[in-house]
Amino acid sequence: MNRALVNYVDFINYRRSLFGHAPWDVYDNYAELREEIDVLGDPEILSGDGEYSRAETQRRTDDWLDAMAELDRIGQELMA
């Protein structure tokens, strides 16, 4: 699993822990994680509603794209 995906999974699991929910695993909860990470790719989220610099927004977008590409790879692995 690449760094970008690990960071997203850690972020989502941290939020889940705040509400007493068990952490999600990429393979066991693939569909749920993919949906959550897909939502986090919204341009308003990636740019902090325009508050982040262009460079920071690009870095965040690149990380999101890396995470989604890794999820695509895992999805293909799960379908095999």
C-alpha cells in the first residue's frame, strides 16, 4: 500500500475512532473506504475552500490521485 493511501486510511480510521467505531481494513472494507476517499477528492476539500496555496492544493491532489490509483490496483486484485 502506498504512503498516500496509508495516510487516507489512517485519517478515516482516526475519525472513526472518535465515535467509538472499529477501524476499517483496505481489503475487508474496500467499498466503504473507496467511497470515503472518493468524497475527500472534492476540489473544495483538496483546496481547503481556496485557503491552501496552489502548490499545497497540487500536493494534496497528487496524494489523492495516488491513493485512488492504489485503490484501483487493490480493486483489481480483489476481483481476480
